[in-house]
Amino acid sequence: MPIAGQGMLLTSMDVDPLHEAEFNRWYDREHLEERVAIDGFVEARRYVAHDAKPKYLSLYSTETFEVLDSPAYRKALASQTDWSKANIARFENMIRGVARITISRGTGRGAALGLIRLRPAEGGAEKLRAALREQLVPSQDGIISMHLFENDPTLSKPLTADAAKADPGAGDWFVLIDATGVSVVPQAIAGITDNAAFKPLVVTNGIYMLMWDLAKGDLQHA
């Protein structure tokens, strides 16, 4: 399985250009390492948009889905540093998905990532999952692996002031397409977004480029 673990935290946000340099410094020098160090977290990847919104995207994989509601993770959320609090308060258009990895096929991780956000029809989860299982096969040249993340609607809330608002997209699903470069991603995305079975369920789609990644083993050798 190309993604280590069974749980995934997906976060995405925009930041005012006035604070963007500090935001990136905080993410690169503090935040990613803090999260990967939490018990049960396995690795993290950080992306910037090639053709997508919001601009920044991060993926944090965990050994099990339950890690994302564990005492260790809740403690980390409750004890943010002042630097973290200042940067989180500046997030705009934040998406935060706490998800189960239900499909993951292929071997390895790519330099580019296609992201498709789907909103399952009521009562249609099982049928949609079965259809995606047939679709998410990385056979196209340049496509390394393909994955499905299914959000938990209770846990998937932003860390910003918007957390208290009702979010119809809290239970959305995300299809991820790992690729060797951005040029091959549009065709793979279109295979889903242009498919009559999936097209009415598509909320957004976009392409991101990998900035860097960090694994638990990297911390042990630091």
C-alpha cells in the first residue's frame, strides 16, 4: 500500500500574502515536525497549488484512523505554541478532513498530486465506493498511485473560528492521484470528473506540486 497507515488528516488553506513568508517558515520549521512526532502519526507531505484552490495542502498519515481522535492528538491540539496560534488564526478558506483511507493502489509517491473532492449522495456510499474501486487503477503512464479518503463528518472541522458553523461538506470524500508530473494529471482527473457516474458528485478538483515530505524515521535520525 503506497500510503503508510489507515488514517489521513488533510488540511488545506489560503494565507494573505502579507503573512505568507512567516506561514511557510512556521510550517517548515515547526508545524510538520510537531505533527509527525505525535504518537501514531507516520508521515506528512506538503504541497502548493499548480492549478487548485486553496493554495496550500498538507497530508498527514496515521497508523490507524483512531489516532486522529486519540488523547495524544487531542493534547497536541489543546497545547498549540504561540507561533502556531498566530498562524492558524490567519488561515483562510480552510478545509480540514479527518478521513479513513479506504482505497490505496499503486506503489510510491509522485511529485504531483491530483485532488478531486466528491460529495456522496445520501445512501449512496457503498455504491460509490464500489465504482471508485473499479476506477482507481494506476494504469496510465506517469500515474504512480491512486487513493480514496472518506471524511468522518463529526471530526472533520476546521481549527479556525469557522469550526462551529454547519458544514455540508464535512462528510465529503477525496480522490488523490499521485503522478510523476503535472502534465499527466489532467487526463487522470478527467477519467473521473467526465464520467457520468461521478460527474454530479464532483465538488472541486485541482493539481498540486509536492514541496517536501517528512517521515517518522527522519525525526529519529535528526
